[in-house]
Amino acid sequence: MPTLSPPPTVKRGTIAVMSMACGIMVASIYLCQPLLAEMAQNLGVSQRMAALTSVFAQIGYTLGILFVVPLGDVMPPKTLIRTLLTLTILSLIAIAIAPGIGALLAATLIVSSTSVVAQILIPLATTLGSPEQRGRIVGSLMTGLILGILLSRTISGAVAQYSGSWRTPYLLEAVFVAALLFGLPSFLPEPPADRPKTGYIALLKSLPALLKHKPLLVSMGLSFCSFGAFSVFWATLAFHLATSVFGLGPAAAGLFGLWGAPGALLAPVAGRLSDRWGSSRVNAAALISVALCFAVAATFGTRSIAALIVAVNLLDFGQQSGQVANQTRIFGIGDTIRGRLNTIYMVTTFSGGAICALAAGYVWTYAGWHGVCLLGSALTGTAMLLLIATTVASRNASRRLDAASAVE
């Protein structure tokens, strides 16, 4: 993780602590993915019904981003984050003692809606450095975020398998979040004295007006498709590994998070490249990586664990690089609206994740692994077409302006 130099009023190590917090909090959403087959068996439901746990996690996170994250623009960070951490702990305990699938889905919806701390910390962290450091800061926190996503699967699968219960990982996560509750607030900056005073309803009403910003629209479209493809892969991987071809349990499924971690460590590089070369070039490289992931997974991943490991690394590199590029693009729009910009962007991102995870469950049931890979490839191709179209349109507009200036 790169060393950044925050202003003197900010505690040393703040960026590193924020990165760690991003990873711990986002883990709450992904603990379930290597556990789905075990949940289905333990609760006596179908795999398709158990897969709704992953869908509800995405929906809850989307709702939290929409209704909670905008408060980051007007509410003191320490107060807001303390409240969210407390609610997350209580919700994780509720999941661990859920008696049936209905209670599990309800508690999952709540815990994921309160686990949006990372989406408050990322725009907050970009205020701690100069505009030239924006990509590096986003990259640093995204490293923590993506490592949280990946390692949560590894730890969750291993803990579940060796404890004999899918419930244990949720209790362990509650302990980690409790540690954050006591440590994180002391690293958070105080809000500026000129912070805008806006009512909650007015804050929400201001969101649609932000859609006039073209960079935001571009990032939204790209992220909807790319995170959708990411969710398609991970929402069905545990089922694929549990088939007779592999016969692997939740620990093995979780290990794919660890094997894919090298891709996440490249997030700071993507941030620096976004600062230097622009977000669109990084987006292009990211989408090519995701496309290669599904090509490898479809061609060789039906029988080869090694091929699936390669595919996971390509997918994780592509997803995290694209996310860093997209957020670097939108945070350049305005300093005082970063929380709301991130709200709209991340609502779109996780809407894509929820919709595509739901679709993946049906595709897996009727078309198996090849159908899943085809769905992921289609989403990636759509994102590529969008990037090409917007890049061409931007260049044409720039040429027209240059021609008009020459005539004048």
C-alpha cells in the first residue's frame, strides 16, 4: 500500500486504518458466498433459495448506499460511523442465530444495509490529500475493500468447515466489527466548519440532479456491467466446485478468495495510472482482463482448478482496476458532493450485482457453468461497447471544439 502524506491535522496511519476498515465492513456482505451449499443443506432449502442470501446482501447494500451514504455529506463522520458499526454487530449476531431461511434473509438485508461504512470512508479519505493524490488514495482504500471481499470468502469457508457450522463466520465477523467500533473513530477527521446544513429529505431530493454529469453516467454504466459480471462468477462458483467433477466444500470455495488476492494488490497501481493516463484507459485494460477471465473459465474451468485460479485473478484485477478508475473519475466532479456522487454510483454498481447474481442463479440451474460464463461475457461485452461509444463521442466533441476555436 503506498505511503500518503495527509495534512498535519490528520492522525498518522489514517489511510491504512481506513483501508482496513473498508475490508472488514465489506466482508459482511460476502461471508455467505462459499457457505451457500451448506446453508441450503442445513436449512433444508434448495440451492436456488439459498442463493437468495447473496442477492439479499446486494439489495441491502444498495439500499444502505441510497439512504445512508448521502448522510456522509452533512453528518459528523464519527457519529454516523459509530451508529452503523453498532447496528452491524447486532445484525451479524441475528444472522448467526437465524432459525430458518426467512430470518436469515431478513437479517442479511439489515446487516448489508448497515455495512456501507466503506462507501462513506472512500469519499471522506479523498479530502485528506491533494487532487493529484486522489487516485492513489482511492486505490489504497480499494485495496482494503477488495481484499476484504476476497479474504472474507477464504476465512468464512475455512471457519465454517473446521467449526462444522456456517454460523460461526458471522460471529467472528461481529468480533472484528466490535474492534473497529473502539478503534476507528479516533482516526476520523472532524467535519469542516463550513459543512453544508441540509435536511435529510432535501439531501435525497438532490440526487437526481447529479445525473447531469456525464463522467458520472459513464462510470455508472461501466460499473453496472462489470460488477454484474463479477457477481455472476462468485454467486455460482461454490455450486460449480460442489459438483461431482470437483466435489469441494466451503473451505475450498473460500480459498479462491485467497488465490485471487494478488489481483487486488494492484489497486494502488490502477489509481496512479488513472491519475497519470486517465480513467478510460484503465477501464479498457480492466474490461479486457474480465473478458479473458470468462474465456478461460468457460474453456478450461470445467475440469481444471488451475484454470479457475487464473480466471479468478483476471476477474479480481479487472474488477478492482475498473472500480478505482470509475471512482477517480467521479470524485473529480465536485468536493462538496462526493458522498452523493458515490451514492448514485454505488447504487448502480450494487444494483448490477444484485440483478446479475439473481440471474446467475437461474442460469446455473438451467444452463450450468457454460451458461454462467456466457452471461458474464455478455455483460463484459456490453461494458466494452459503452466505453468505446463514449470515448469516440468525447473525441469527436473535442475535435469540434478545436475546429470552432480555429475558425474564430
